[in-house]
Amino acid sequence: MSSRDDEYDYLFKVVLIGDSGVGKSNLLSRFTRNEFNLESKSTIGVEFATRSIQVDGKTIKAQIWDTAGQERYRAITSAYYRGAVGALLVYDIAKHLTYENAERWLKELQDHADSNIVIMLVGNKSDLRHLRAVPTDEAKAFSEKHGLSFLETSALDSSNVELAFQTILAAIYHKVSQRQMPGRSDTDFSPSSNVVPITVQPTQNAAKQNACCQSN
């Protein structure tokens, strides 16, 4: 059975972006492992997990990347976005500032990601209804203005987590299968062109590494 995870028709790289603390890592673990960790610490650098789903009879393997939202890790951006065909832009419905920063994250996507990337705005922590700071209608209007799909989720109680990932992966598949991405054919996303994982060191280590390299 374990070998079946290696059998797929398409491999899609999807990135999670948004401020630190909005629940990106728990969305990743809930979708890929059905786990939630209340003690979740800030992600250091980059990590990713995979899961395969079925779309129109095809096996889609999603490689979902998660990174820290803190400013000190900004140096990873270009490598992080490279090859991504989808992005979940996550904010916390109980913290309006994380929603306000969605505009900046969109700008970063425009600067670093493929222009045809499929983007979904995700209002996470929908279980915190009593603390809601971002009205659903306001977020819907923002997503419509920018041509994004939109869902509210809760990694804690699993609400809409499955639906969010299924929706964006299906949208990517339909875009790719209709060859709407200029200069790319279906074969670019086939198993033979596996996304190669890269190791990105946190920015804070860069100074030490440079000093070491310069001593040669």
C-alpha cells in the first residue's frame, strides 16, 4: 500500500502564506496528517508535506509548503515561490491586522510567483466566532475585487480545511488540463518532472555561513 503514494498523474506545489500565527502550519498538518497541535511553535525556515487526492479520476499529489511569516525570513521568498501553481493566503479572523496584511502578501505573490498562480484567501480560526474581528462579507468583497476564491476554515475543528485544499487543487488541475498556463504543457506537472525539494537556511544563519565561506 505504501508504494501507492508514489503513483500520481500530477504533482502540484502549493504554498501557504500569511502573517505568523494565523495557523498555516496547523492547516498543513490537519490536511496532510489530520493532526492539530495547540502548542504549535513558529515555523523556522521552510517545511512541506504531501498528500494525494482524486480530481476527475486523476490522482493529484499536492506538495504543500509552509514557511514562517516573520519578516526575518524574507530572504527565502524567491526559492519558496519557485514552481508554485497555487497559494493559500491565510489570515486570522480574530486579528484584523493579519487581514490588512493580505494586500502586502498579494503584492509579494505578484513579485515572486508565476502570474497564473491560483490563489485562495483563507480566513482561519473560524471557531473563534466570539472574537471575530474580520466580517465575512468584508473578506468576500476583498477576494472578489482581486479575483480570489475565498473560504473560512478552522484547523482546530477541521471546518472547511479539506474543502479549501480540494477546491484549490481542483482549480489548478482544471487550469492545467485546459492548458491555460502559457508556455506550459500538462507534462510539466507529470511525475517525470518531480518538484525537487530544496533546503533553505533561515536568514539569521546566513551571516555565519558567509563568514565561513569567505575565509577560503
